[in-house]
Amino acid sequence: MMLDKTHGVTWASGYRAAAVHCGIKSDSTDVALLVSDTPAAAAGVFTTNVCCAAPVLVSKRHIHSEAVYAILVNSGNANAATGEEGFSAAVMCTEEVAYRLQCAPTEVLVASTGIIGTQLPGEKIIASLDMLIAGLSDTGGQEAAEAILTTDTCTKQCACDVMLSGGTIRIGGMAKGSGMIMPNMATMLAFITTDAAIERHLQQQLLEKAVRCSFNRITVDGDTSTNDCVIMLANGASGIQATEQDLDILYEALESICIELAKMIVRDGEGATKFVSINVEGCRTEEDAEAIARTIANSPLVKTAIYGENPNWGRILAAAGRAGVAYDQAGVDVYLNDVKAVDSGCHAGTQTMVLADALKPSELVIRVVLSEGDKQAEVWTCDMTHAYVDINVAYT
Amino acid sequence: MMLDKTHGVTWASGYRAAAVHCGIKSDSTDVALLVSDTPAAAAGVFTTNVCCAAPVLVSKRHIHSEAVYAILVNSGNANAATGEEGFSAAVMCTEEVAYRLQCAPTEVLVASTGIIGTQLPGEKIIASLDMLIAGLSDTGGQEAAEAILTTDTCTKQCACDVMLSGGTIRIGGMAKGSGMIMPNMATMLAFITTDAAIERHLQQQLLEKAVRCSFNRITVDGDTSTNDCVIMLANGASGIQATEQDLDILYEALESICIELAKMIVRDGEGATKFVSINVEGCRTEEDAEAIARTIANSPLVKTAIYGENPNWGRILAAAGRAGVAYDQAGVDVYLNDVKAVDSGCHAGTQTMVLADALKPSELVIRVVLSEGDKQAEVWTCDMTHAYVDINVAYT
């Protein structure tokens, strides 16, 4: 699958986007509007956090509409922990967008990211809507990808073409990360658009499956922030309907895009200097492998060691051992970028200098091989650095 | 309960201890021996980590002996991920101690803490045993408390007298922490001695209950390191038997000592500058309260904010919301050292400067009050600092 990282949500036909500075942030664009010119089927995966944000409550309802025409996203303010006032502000935003696009408020989705607990200045957003709509363009994806960022340092987009039985369709997406890629990550938002026509329930299934194999591999199930969401629109503007036999290839493209966006989020983790794949193999079940991989990926001791290029593989073994999975500790091998550190649960005899050298690249693979079965899982994370502490001490 | 923090494992009658430098560490004492002059009943709580260390495997067996006479502890080497060779070294240490004390090897317990994955230099420890035994003293508790430390910056001891129905008995303990107080903390060891006589199965029950309310409140159940253990000996040297009616008061003393040692570990967390109690109230069950408190306590975003005296209460709400407990987010109040930050799930209106001032003391209480019930739990943690990253980058 060839991915084009210079295009995003306006790659597919029939989508336009724009972004402006409405005044939530001090100086950069902070509100984006994505519009589908034809009625789009929507699918969504939302945070499971009890303390979920107002826009999540609203979009979780609206996602069930037969058609969706727009997604309004703001950065700088999460509209979370804002009670009924925040909920009303989110609803009012959908109403004002709907009024201008001549659709129903339930056909508009909203998403927010930024500081928790400050009321959303809905009037600033609403005052910017005319300008946003006037600026809508089928090349506006880049602007939109910029406007949704918070502490991210770069935009995250990718797109591709997919040959279905009826012809070629397009699919593209954008995301924002920020926050350490950890259970308690800051908000992750992702938006994916396609010009294929897909039945709503099928699209929902495809999206849920793709999220499990991508965005959920960089965070822990159920351990999401107040605002996390992944939304997909399919507007059929290509004139091509995805049939039953197209689903596999369409899924493959969707998964590739989700994985790429997820990896971009990790690479841009707060203060991160290294991208790390934790590959756990030889397990009885994929769930076991994932639980072990996630426990290693979330260990501050492992993450600080990677930052220091310190080959302290004992921390990897210790994290694996507390993942809640039973296994034979004498049957474990560990490789740091293909250099064997642990053999059958003990030091493999490799010199510390050689292991430390294995940790020098900015992209690392930590392989943990059990001897319980043939199932495996991969989780992506980054290191934990001084800069991470700096960023999070100062963030409010 | 008046706790004396200048005495530890040799406060109770019939216990002697000593420590020497056997050569595992470069310059400080690194092996301690604690001996009971009379046969002691032993109780123990051990790590649930799959990758558990050789001394844990050995002591888990020996703890079931009718009598225990000694505990040998070394620092600087965890004897974990050392396979059969490590296991043999641990067993050999028990044999050599037993030979010199004229007891059975199964009547000797061992514990280790330090680097994982390096073979234990058992010969160095064994070569030091004669000196250790010659140095045994009923004031040796302080030396022993020093010798078991790794990256700890101070010894952790406390003791008290308890009036039972038959007279006054003594109880004392020592601990080591090191490592961030987090699920993936480094080794935590604690040793408690009493000169009361207690039936073995009762002592085990008391210890398990006390550990749940103390050491397990600073780490997550099942999320323990390769070497964690808490061992208690009761040698009856006071001549006083703890009867059924003494159990409550004895438990209270034991719990107080365990809580004090646990809090000392948190205060001495790697790089810590603040001690934080996370008190969660108003829950349906104590388990719910504990799950929420632990999730907050383990959040790097919360911990870095506390370090920065940054009153980002949104991170507290976000962490609470992903603890896996269902509750009404509109019924949550949050207090930072008695200053209300969140009222009914929203900003309480308190000025940021006032909230920031509330975070200035070095001892903090974060209270999260739900409106689901009347159960509560308290978890203790510390902040996450630049020094934490420094220490853990360099540790190997």
C-alpha cells in the first residue's frame, strides 16, 4: 500500500476543508471545518473515559444520523469537565454550522482538544463560521491538519488510492496526538474520509477493527482521554459502491492509514527522541502478547532506560512479568534491535557495550519471545525524556 | 500508636543483626544478617511477578517451615533472571548460614535487591558470613537497615511497644524502597520482627491484611517487581502469647508500622520532592475507590503537574475517569490540599494562583469526592521529576 503523506482529509472527492484563528489559542489557527458536499455515512470510535467531553457526548449521538455533512474541530480547549454549559456550547456549534450548511444539527459532528475544565468560548467559534465556510477548499486538508494540533510539533496526514471492483476510490486521514503515548495520553483525534460509498454498519465494523490494530496499539483499551475519537466519513462521491468483495482491500487501506497515523503520533510524542516497537511473540493468545507488550511499552523505567540508551533488559523482563500473563520465565528470549540480550530467561552473555550500541538508532525494535505458543502482538511507544517532564510541568 | 523511628528489627527481644561489605557494591555495606535466638514463626507476602527472583522462590518455600532462625539479605544484586545458577546460589547461601547457626537450610530465608540479570556472587556473601555472625548484636538493626538500601537515600525503620493482655511486647521493622513508587517500582523489601508468640496462620493473616493497607497502597496489586517481599518473624522471646483477644491491638500496631514504612518509601521515591496522599471518597465500594486512587497516583501527567506545582486538575479528572469504574462525572468534587478545584464535575471557580499555592507544600492531599456511596480509599505517591529521569537513565 503506497501511502501519500502530503494529503489528508480532502484527498477523496467531495470533501472541502478550511481553518481559521478564532481566538482560543493566542496565535495559531484553532478551528477547522471539514465538509462533505454529498451526504456521508459516518462511523466513529469514542473514548471510554467516564469523564468524557461535551463534544464526545454530542458526536456519539449524531454519528447515528443517516447522513453527516460536516465535522467542526477546535484546538486549545477540550470542552471537558464543563458540565451543562459546555454541552450547550457544543450543541450550539452544531446548530450554527447546520444553519449555514442547510442541514440538520444532528448531521454535524464536533470534536475538541486542549485544556480541560475551561468553558468553550462558543461565541468565538461561531463568529468564525462564515469565514470558515467561505474558505472551504478541496485543498484545505493541510490547513485543517494544522489547526487541530496542540503540543504536536508536526501535522499528521496520509492518503492513498484503492482499486475496488467498480473502480478507484480515494481515502485519506489526519490526526493529532500530543501527550506521551501512554494510558494517560492527552487527546488523540483522527478523521478519515473516503469517496467510496459504504454501508454504515459495515463502515463501523471496518473502523472498529482498524482502530484496534492501530490507535489502540499506542494506548491501552479503555484507558483513553476525555476527548479521544476517531471518525470516518464515506460520501460516495466517487460514484463507486464498496461491495462485499471489496471489503478486504478497503480494510487493508484503512488499516494502513490508521497504522501510519498512529505511528506518526508516537513519533511526535511529547519530548520523544526514539520510536520503539515492542514485539511480543510466542504467546498462547494475541491478548496475552498484547498485554505483555503494553506493560513493557508503558513502563517509565523501560522508557527512561531507552532514552538513556541504557540496555537494562532486566526492566523489560520485570515489566513483562507483571502483565498478568502466566508463562515460563525460563523460556524467554529478548532482542534489542536484533541483538540478543536474554537467552532462556538469563543474560545472553552479550557485552553491555554491544547492547548499548543496539539502542543507538532512533527507531528501535524490542522483541520478547516466549515459548508458550505462536501468537504475537506489536505495540508502539516512545522513550521518556527530560523534555517530557519539561513539557508537562509547564502545560497549563 | 507512638512509633519510634530510631529502632527497627532488633527492637524486639531475641533478635540480633549485623551488616558487612562483602564486595557486591563498590563501597557500602551490602549484606545483612538478621537472626532470631529462639525459633520464630514466619509469615511472608511475595511478589506476584512471573519473572520472580531466585531468593523469592527459595523464601516462598522456606516460609512454611515450623521455625525460622535467620534472614540473609543482600543489596546490589537482585539474583533475578539468573536461572538455575542463581537458584543454586540462593540455596547455597541458606545452607551456609544454616551450617553456622546449626539449623536447617529450610529455616533460613533469603532476600536480594539490586541489578537484575547478573549472577549473584554467592562466594563473596558466603566468605562474609563468619564476620557477619561474629558481629551480630541486639543493636544491629540500624546497620542492617543501611545495608539493604540501593538507590534509597535514607534508612527506613520504626518500632513500637504494644500492651497485650499478658504484658508488653515489642514490634519493629525496616524497609527499603528505591524506584519510583509506581506499578513498575524497583524492589521493595520489608522485614518485621516481634517478640510476641503468634500462631503461624494467624500471623500470616495479620500480615496479609496489613500489607493490603500499607505497602499495597503504594503499588498496584500484582504489579510488583521481581524481588518484592515483606517478611515477618514472631519469636515469642517476650514470653507473651498473643491471644485471640489481642489480635486487634496487635494488628493495629503491625498496620501502623507497615503504613509508616510504606510512607517512608514514598517520601524517598527516586527524585521525589513531594509526598502525595490521593484520597478518593464517596464510592460504592472500597475497591472502586482504590482503583480510582491508584490510577490518579500512577498518572505521569498528574505526577509531573504536581512536581511543577501546576494545578492542572483536568488531569486528575481524566485519570479518575479511566480507572474502569462507572460513576456520574457531574457528581465529582476535587480538593487540592483542602482548596476546592472542582465542583460537581466543573471548575469550582477558584483562581489558578490560589490552586497553585495549594500545591506548594511538600506534603499534599488530593481529595476526589464522588457521589456514588460512602466508601473510600487512600493511596500514597510522589511527584515525577527531572531527577527521576536522571536516576533511571543512569541506573545500570
